[in-house]
Amino acid sequence: MFKKAGAYLACGSQGRSLATAGAAVIEQKIDYTHNNPVVAGFVENDYEYLHSSARDYAGIKGLVKVIIT
């Protein structure tokens, strides 16, 4: 996600970007993304997936540097 002029850009369906204006929408997108490995059956909990930033949200160091404010 990229911050641009007070809004956030997230990748939408079919590779199009969409502007999301609220924290609730961004949180919903993050939760959906974190849940994908669980739905696919790779892990039982989102934070168990090594390549997921859900690890950082759970207080576990992940592979990607994530800054949570």
C-alpha cells in the first residue's frame, strides 16, 4: 500500500489499484490477505506462515521489515 494525498492505494481486482480512504478498509484488506494461507490449508493460524506480515502483528519477527504504528 502506498500513501498518496491522504488516501491509501491498494491493489484491487484484476490488478487495478483502488483508493481506500479509511483505516477500517485497510484493516479489512490486511486481515483478508493474512487469512489466505489459512484458507488454502497451508497453516492453521495466519502468523504461522513464514512469508506473512501477520507474524509481525503477532509479535513474531517475520522475513519482511514491517513497521506497525
